[in-house]
Amino acid sequence: MAITKIQSESMNLADTYAFTGTVTGAGGDTKPYFYAYKNGSQTGLSNDADTKYQADTEDFDIGGCYNNTGSTVTLNSISTPSYSFAPNVAGKYVLFGRIELLGGSSGDVREGALRFYKNNSGISFQESTNNLTSYSLRKVQIFSNIIVEANGTSDYFHMTGRLVFNTSGQIVSTSGYRSSYFGAYKLIG
């Protein structure tokens, strides 16, 4: 058996290499994406009913696919209902949101929930599990996220809050920090 000597050349990390051609399958893009919140609290919630979260202030909306108004508009050739995200690029997206629900007084709230909708059909439901049998709470905070598929031509998404209360309820958005918000971004894939 012959022993073969393997020679290696040392690589200098300062060496540069010229490259010509096309790289495929590298990198990716998370566009479009957005992050929005309501500038002020949202009052007038109906008891034990989903209420669309009216995130009217955008921190950013890269791609212009979020409608932060109270009426249907056309964004990137997609008819987009109020306070909805209608991505114009097909793919998988992460929807995320946080909602803070507040009752009229201490001991006024029984439970709360956050739900994501696709084309007006519920696709995710996250509820509080604090105390579902008696009215003993004042505030409920819920965070949720979900991976969804969008066709890039007509799908749209929105978020709702639901509060079970005795006297009144609101979605809180405290000045200075985002106690409620809604956002999304595209997965690279």
C-alpha cells in the first residue's frame, strides 16, 4: 500500500477573487411588511363580539400594502378593506399582533380574545385564560402570531379584539408606548 502525500496550499484571507456570473437561490426579501398601531384608544366595543382593530398610524409600510384608513381603498391594484393588509407578493407571511383590552371598571371583565382574519374568515383565535367564569378583571393583554399564505392578488388580512364585559370596553393604545399593534412580514423562501 502506497502512502500518498497530500499537499495543501494555505489560503490567505486577504486574497480577493473575481466572480462573473449569476448567483441564484441566495438571499431573499421580506417585502412587503408593515407595523401599525392606533393613535389613541378605540372605544365603543360591543360586548362579546369581534371588533376590527383600527390601526391608523403606521411606523412603516414597506411596499404600501397596509390600509390605515376607515374605508376600502385600492393598494397595488388590490381592493383593500379598512385597516387591512393586502400583500401584492405571493408567499408565506407572519402576521403578529398584540391587543390590550380594558373594561369600564375593576371587576368588569370576564375574558378577552385576539383573532386574525383572512378575506373576512377567522383563521386564528387566541383568548385569555385568566378567569372565564366570573367578572373579576379590569384588563386583558393578548399577543399572537401566525404563518399564513397570500396569493399576492386578492388576499387580505385584519385583526380583531373581543372583550366580554359588564358595562363597557375599549382597545387601549397608551401614548408613549404601543400597548396594541398589528404587523406582518414575508418569509424568505
